[in-house]
Amino acid sequence: MKKFSGEVLFLDRSDINTDEIIPARYLTEISKKALEPYLFEDLNLDGFNPKKDTAGKAVIITRTNFGCGSSREHAPWTLEVNGIHLVIAESFARIFRQNMFNCGLMAVELPAQTIHHLFNDYAGTDAAVTTDLENQVFHINSGSTSEQIPFSLSDFDLALVTAGGWLEYADSKY
């Protein structure tokens, strides 16, 4: 099972699309690893440097409709090869969200007020998230500030994550 904990990258924008996660010009690469250097290359956020700002990050917290655009799996693959296995947002594009779970990654939706609170209290700090998958609770901390935030996964999504993705799940069941 993948690790769903680590330092947080805050992306303060809604509607980050799959072309901004991995530009379409790199979709001819033949391995996931080949996608690694291009994560967020075309994401336009004031002051955002994709190479510098994503280094060492394992969790993304963002706004609404993350992963909109095309249905390709390359976007979750690019997150995965960069060590990002958890994205927390108010909402996700439906196909992107399912592609995350199919790859054994987590796309967790939290209420708008919770996302707003996380940005207000933790963005701009060295925030980290630890995931307690069994109890479905995030532990977020930065310096002396910490709190627990409950989340919910369906039984099937939890089974996909625990198995490592759809292929591993299917291999164990069929």
C-alpha cells in the first residue's frame, strides 16, 4: 500500500485541469517515470515554481473541480511518480477521481468550509498530513498547531487503496 502522508503543497485555485497537471505534449512518453519532470509544468499560479514548490511534497490540498479536462490516466500517474499519493479538495472531476483510486491513490473530498480553514490556517507554513486510513482521519500539523480532520471513503474506494489499485484488487478477487 502506498503512503498517504507527508508535506503539503497548497494549490489555491479551482479547476486545475489535467493539461496543467501533465501537459498533453508529453503523453507520448512510454513509461510513468518519463512523465516525472513535467508535473505542473503548465500550471499558472502567481509565484508558483513547479520544480521548486513540488519538491518533497506528498499531499496536495486544493480547491474545487481538481482534475477536470480529459479522462487520461497520465495525470494521476504523474502525481504518483512524484510521490504525491493524496489529493484533498472540495471536489474532483468524476473521471479523474476514479482514476486516482484505480491507481491506488486517494482523492478525498472535504467540505468547502474545511478546505477554506486549511488554507487560512496552514497555507504558507510547513504543514504536514498524516493519514489514519483505518479510522479515516487526517492529522494535520505545522509547528505547534495540529488538529484532526475526519474524512470518508466508500468501502470500494478503501478496498482499491488498500489493494494498491484496480489491477491489484481484481487480481485478488477474480
